[in-house]
Amino acid sequence: MSNLHQAFVFDEAAFRRDLAPILDRQDTTALESFLHDHRAQLSAPEPDKEHFAARAAWALSAYYDATKNIGLGSAASKCRFGLIDLYPEGRVFVGGGALPVVPGAFQSASYVAESAVILEQLRADFPLKAAIIDPVLAMLHAATAEGKGLYLLL
């Protein structure tokens, strides 16, 4: 896995409905059944390791296309700190959730859509900061165009 920011359009609602309960229970049998039943939808390569965490990470790929990384790459830190500088109260994104440049986060479709509205307003208020705002907006718009959320990785 790369050390660069990665983001994927993610069907967070389906994940919460189908896979999250299995992962919450750490049910190995149910996880293996899920992997068997959803093998055609798994977009990431099968892990070498057989432990639960590796298998769970593979199962997540049923809800995103691992070949379609829309992340910020090496620009993530610049964007994150630039957004914090623009809006230091930390209210850049609604709901108290993570900025879409913080790894290891799921963001729902509604959260992503609300975040896009806020960033569009910041873009209008600070046009000279387009280089910081536009890459994040592009990521958010990719998800909202499909009515889905985001899955963020490092």
C-alpha cells in the first residue's frame, strides 16, 4: 500500500448494512462466508495473510473500486493544513467528522455532500486558495456524483 493519500468512492450505506455488523462482532465464520458470497465484487487483491484484519480489509473492497483512487496523493498535507488555515475553528466539514484528507475514515454520502457545499462556499470566499480547495472539491464531487460516500486510506 502506498504512503500517499488515497480515497475511493465508497458505498458506506451498504457497508453499514451488510459488512459492519460482521466486523463489529469479529465473526470469522461470517466474514469468510461474506468473502465467498461476494468474491466477484472484491476489487482489491486477496491478502497473503489469513488473520481477521487482513481478510476484513479485503472484504471492504466489495464497497469500492480499488482501481479508482481519487485521493490527494502527496498534496494531502498541503490541502489539510491550508483548509485548517482558512477555517481555523475546525468547522470546515460538518458533523464533527474527519477532514476528507485524514486517513482511515469512512464518510457517508450526506456528510460528503454537506462538506462539498461548505467547500464550495469557501472557494467562492477565497478564490486565491483554489489550489488548496479544488483538489478536495474534486474528490467530494466524484463521490456525490454517484450518491456515495468516501473511504480514505494512507
